[in-house]
Amino acid sequence: MFNIELLSCILDIGEQMLVSGAEINRVEDSISRICTAYEAKRVDVFTITSSIVVSLQINSGETLTQTRRIYKYFTNMDKLDRLNSLSRYICAHTPEAAYIKDEMEKIGGRHPYSPLVQYLGYALTAGAFTVFFGGDLSDAAVSAVIGMLLKLTLTFVQRVDKNVVIVNILCSFVVGLLGVLLVRLGIGHSLEKIIIGNVMLLIPGLVLTNSIRDIISEDIIAGLLRLCEAILTALSIAVGFGLVSVFVGGMFK
């Protein structure tokens, strides 16, 4: 029997999918399929980057409506994959709300990569991109060190302020300043390659990709919102590096 508790569980799935990096069409389709599996007569789902609204009509003729406000995002493909699997299982077996809650707790309780692995990932990514764009091994080593310091800066700044613009300005400023200092000390050779290697850690690639996919899927409002977010993020990164040029008198002298 469809009830408010079950609808709340379904919105939990949709919310966590959106937060973990899913595109709008995937979220709306998953919610609609699950509600239809429980024999909802009509399902209307409206999702944008900051909100999910679900309204449905059940067999008794009653209309149920719930909404969720989304405040933050993070990329977690493992979690998204498990949520997709759970959605397919629910559509096939229509379990009780208690089962869905238990599975959601298990998925939410999975630990992300350890801090050590995350720091190493930042270092490897930054160093690899530096080499890819033409830097030498010395530049790659400097870029790897800055990548780890970037991760440390991200962790600290996000505890103080989660505003995307502020976080990206501060992080890009730190990356640019460290790059200039290390190159002028003679540790690295090509500041441009070091900077671009670390910029790749900050650019909103998933947000931009999802915005294009949303627009193609005719979710125009959500796609434009994501696109504006990606542009704003890119501009904030540019502002951070621009501030370095102001303070040190030019980055590429």
C-alpha cells in the first residue's frame, strides 16, 4: 500500500542520486519507475539542481506530494551505482519501506576512500596532467606536492565555508601562489604546466557534462542552472589566479 513513508523513502533515493552526481533525467526516471511499480495511478516529478518535487495519485484517489530541498553536491559514483541497483531491485520486487530504509542506511554507511588515498589521488592526478600537457618530471613532482596541499586547503576551507565561489577562489589562489613561489625558488621549471595540472582538479567537469546532458534531454531549466554553476565556478577559479598575479606582480614573468 502506497503511503507517505514509502514516498519519503523514494525521495531519499532520488535526493541521494542527485547529490551524488546523477543527471536530472536519471533522477526523475528512477522516481517515476519506482512509483509506477507500486501501482501509483499518476506520477509527476519535477527536479532541478536544488529541489525535487513529487506528486502522485494512488488507487484510493488520494494525492500525495512531497518536496526536497538540495543544498550540497559531491561526486560519488560508487554510491550512485548502488542507488541505481537498489532502484532496479525495488522496481522488480516492490519491498516494504522498512527494507528500503535499511538498504539506504547500508549505502550511506559505506566509507569513502581514506584520506591517504585521496591525497595520493590528488597528487597523481595533478602530476599526470602536468606531464600530459608538456611538463617535465620536475614540474610533475612540484604539481603533485601542490595537489596534496590543494586537497588540504579544500578540506580546511570547506569546514569554514561551503560556498562554491569562495572555496574555488581561495583554492586557486593557494595553487597559483605555491606554483609561483616554487618556480621562482628553482624547484619547478614551467609554471604554466604546473598550474594547468592543478586546475584540472578544480574544473567543474561533471557539472558541465550533466548540464549538456540535461539540455539534450529537454530538461532546459535544470541544464541552464547547471551550466550557470559551471561558468560561475570557472570564473571563480580565474579570479583566484588573477589575484595571485596582482599580489606577485605577474605569474608568468
